Amino acid sequence: MCLAHPKPDRKKRKVKRRTSQQIRSDWINLCLCLWGMLIVKRDGRCQWCGSTKALCGHHIVTRGSTAGYKLSWFDLDNGICLCRDCHGTAHGRARRRTIHEYVEFINKWLAEKGLSYESLKVSYSVIYKMDKSQIELQFNILRSKCEGMQIPYTESKKYQLLTRRLANG
């Protein structure tokens, strides 16, 4: 009879605790997910080419230029619905059009709404950092808007992933 060698003790895998910054980032991404759904539902089609396929919300005043003022990231006036191709063009990854055509289009689109790029950018120029409670409040506002517009936001894979991650803390 062969005696089996005892198995060496295995180290227990440490569960990495998520930092407060990672949790805050998940809340922001959750808000951006709902924001995008609201923009797509509001506009219903690409505002540039008219396509109804592969739609997404696009920030008119980019998040990079309003990095300090995160409330502008969730403002529906700062959003437009674009298809994947037009969204790529807007970010300088031109496929069918040039960035100059996008700038002309966005200025015309904003003028029809009684807005201008400069006025939006100035209104978002305040440096303001949101704490977790303010982000959660913004999330609740966006969620109630989604419910009011009957958007099935809970079916979104991204929404499910982020809420699961937040629940596990």
C-alpha cells in the first residue's frame, strides 16, 4: 500500500478590496451608462447621418475638456445621439467624413437648439469635484428619468456588470 504524500498547504487567495476611487469610478460609469441610454432614447437616430443602427450617446463638450466639472458629463443638453461611424469621426477616427465636417454639423445642430459650443463650454468651466453622495444622487436622477421614459436600463450588460461590482464592494 502506497502512502500518499500530504498535499502542501495552499495559500488562500486574498480578495482584493476595491479602493474608494475604484468604487467612485464605477458610480460615474453607471451614470454615464444611463446618460447614454437617455440620449439614444431621446434622439432615436444618428443626428448626423440618420442611421438607426449601433447608436450611442456622444458628449458635445468632451469629458476631457470638462474633467473638473463632472455634472456636465450627465447633462442631457451636452449630449447627441450618433451612430458608431459618426461617433468615430467626432473623435478624430475619420471613416467617411472629416473632423471639420463634424464641427460644422455640431455648430449647426446646436444653433437649431438655440445653443452654441462656446456657451456650453463656458457653463461647464467651473472646477467642481463630486463626492460619492452627489454621484449617487445624480445616478438616482438619471435612473428616474430612464424609468419615466420607460427605458429597460436594467437589461443592459454594462449596467448589470457595474451594479454587480458595486454590490460586491
